[in-house]
Amino acid sequence: METLLTRANELLWSTPMIALILALGLGLSVALALPQIRRFPDMISALVHGADSRRGLSSFQSFAVALGGRVGVGNIVGVATAIHFGGPGAVFWMWVTAFLGATVAIAESSLAQVWKREINGEYRGGPSYYIEQGLGWKWLAVLYAVGTIFATTITGPSIQSFSIADSNLAAFSIPMWVSGAVVAVLFCLVAFGGMHRLGRVTEMMVPFMAAAYILVGLAMMAVRWEDVPSMFALIFRSAFGGEALFGGMMGAVIMWGVKRAIYSSEVGTGSAAQASAAAEVSHPVKQGLAQGFSAYVDTLLVCTITALMILLTKSYSVADPSGTLLVDFMPGQNPGANYTQAAIDTVFPGFGAGFVAVAMFFFAFTTLLSFGFYAETNVSYLLKDHHWQPAAIAVARILLAVSIVLGSLRSSETAWAWADLGLGFYTWVNLIALVLLSPVVVRVFRDYDRQRKEGLDPVFDPRAIGIDNAPVWDEIGARYRAEHEDAGTGSRVERAQP
């Protein structure tokens, strides 16, 4: 089985996927005039000013759900794996992927907003919805929905629950099955409370967990500040083959950097777009910009903190593609959370194992909550308003909970292989759709830019840019225009943007 999984992942995560994601990010960055830089203030504003409603989430809650999905064990285990198999230079290619991927995140989340639907009184959307409505290819939309349900209820939870259980075993000697069972129960308590309970939990947990992790990393860098410049130099030299020790690994450097950045940030996968569709905003690009910022937080902040902790303390090993160890600072240990634990213990003795175990729980648990939300979104797409939909969603939640328990007992290699398989499959489907729908992204973003340049708080009218199958925006647009009418002049005034 592991041989088959390895071969399937080699095909899914091949050079064409890496090239396609980087090319799509570069192309959109040029077409939209570098929105990840030019509209950075709007990213922050979108998080602050998004509204809440009974039908959806606030922009910040949607951001937190998506960031909870992005910031997972990939930020700890994935970074260690990237350094082990790709060397320090893999970190640079994670940064490149984050920078270009931010534009991809903006695009897919904006599309999710354009073609979102109200189903059973809640906003739902994502790749399945914009593939069907934007391309008219229902068969591909169904394929994405089925693939995502499979990945989020069966393959994806395994690496998250295994990482929690493995960390708890190392730090607190808690049996792995106990960790799996407890996490499954906690997941059910939140997930069966519906969208709004999930939104409230994630908006409290995600900022706390990210801030605490970043602060510990910054404290370590403050203690080892003299070594920080040399670590950045090592990353840049290794990224381009300038470090003799890693000179023959350029292919592995790029592949592992991009691969782990995609797994961590989920750019191009369409996952975060499903959370974006639930947000209450006046223009699709607003939530797109919020999700572009979440890609920055995930990779440029959290992943970089992990990488610098590991590199600063030399708590890593590097193997070339043949398996020969080029650097072995962690003899006899497989890459994973133990790299980060050892790094923290080097600076703060006795603190690493417990802190990483707690961080791993928060990172992985919020990812599992996001998986639950994504599974629900795609079940809702397949069944729409069918009377079986609530029961099917409950089954998906239960299946995910069972996968949490079973995943806590799997080996790390098997868990990562299953996770890569599920993610790789639906990422390919979404990337095809993004390439074909990129002209729509350009039109939607230029509509936002035009209104901003006119000094307006953008309100979306899909028919003004040639989209006539987004009926949910008729009601949303009318409501926002009414709210923004100036009683004296009848002109819309700027309110939500700075």
C-alpha cells in the first residue's frame, strides 16, 4: 500500500504541478498589478470591517477558519520535513510560493464569493460552486466535491491526529489512542454546533495559538540574535546551489519548498475559498484580500519562525535524494516535531516538548475543525436543499471523528502519504478551474480597483462585469447600497475602507 501511495503522490506532486502553481501566481500578480503588495492595507482593513450575519460569518471569522486550516502540523512537521529533504534553501522557495500564492488565494477566494449560494439559510461556496457556475462543468465540480469530502474526512485527518498523539506521547506519556479519542470528542462538540459555533471557536483559538508560537520563536531569535544573519545567508545560498554541501540538490530544494508551502498554506487547493464564501462582505475581492493575508501569516510568519528555530540551533539533518545524509545534527531521528522540540530545548531547556505538544494540539485541532467545515460545504453542494442533506452532514462529521481516532494510530509516513494523496487530487482540479477562470478574476478585481480609485467603498454588481448567474448578489448589493446612500446627495460614500 505504501508503495502505491508513494507512486501516486509522485505523479500528483510532479514538476508540472509546481510549475503550474508558480506560473499561475506569477501571471495573476502581473495581471492584477501585484495586489499582494499594492493592496496590503486593504487586506488588514477587510479583516476589521467585515460584517457578521445570520447567514454567514464575519470576515475575521472566515479568515480564522481558513487560517486554522492553513496553520496546522505542516507549520511544524512540514517545515522540518522540507529542511530534511530539501536543505535550508527549501525555506526560500516556501517564501516564493507564499508571495506568489497570496495572489492565487485572492483569486480563488474572490471567485468563491462571486458564485456563493444561500443553502438552508447559510452561505456556501468554493471551487465546486464556481466550477459549475463559472465554467458550466458540473462533472468537474462534482469531482472536486467528492475528492474534497474524501480528503477532509478520511485522508486529511490522519496526519493531524497522529501529530497530536505523537507529541502528547513524547511530552506527557499519554497513550496515542487516548489522544485520538479526546480530540475526536472535542471535534464533535464544536462541529455539531454548526457554522457559527465553529466561527466563534476558531476566532478565539487561531489568533492565540499563532501569536504564542510566534512570540516563542522571536524570543529564541532575540537570544541567538548574532546568528540570525548567517542563517538567512545560509537559506539564500542553499536556495540557488551556492552552498557547496547542498549544490546537487536544486530539484529537491525547489520541490520540497513548494510542496510543503502548498500543504501548509493551502494556496491553489481551494480549501480556504470555502471558508471565504461564508463571509458577509460587500465585494468579493474584500474577502479575497483577507485570505491573501492569511497566506502571508501562515508561511511568511509561522513557517519562517519554525525554520529559523531549527536552523539557528542546528536541530536538523539533511538527506540528498539518494538518502545519503549530508548533515546529521539529529542522529538517528526522523524529521518531524522533534526537530522543533530540540530547537526550543536548546535555548529554553525543558520547555520544548511540552510547548510543541500544546502548539501541535491547537494547530492540528483548528485544522480538523476547518476540515469539518469544508466537508459540510461540499456535502451541501452535492445535495443542495435535499432533505437528506442534514443527515449526510452528520455522517461526514462522524466519519471525520472516526478518522481522527484511527489516524492517531498510523505511522507518520503513512499519514503523510494519505494526506498528500487527498490534497494533491483536489488541488489539480482546482488549478485547472483557476487557469480557465482567471479572466473573470481580472474583471472582478478591476471592478474593485475602479471603485476604490473613485473613493467608494466597493459594492459588487456582477451584471456590470458580464456575470448574470450570481443571484445572491442582487440582495446583498441592494442592501449594501441602501446602507451606503448619503441622505443628502444620494451618492454612495466611503465607509469600510481607509
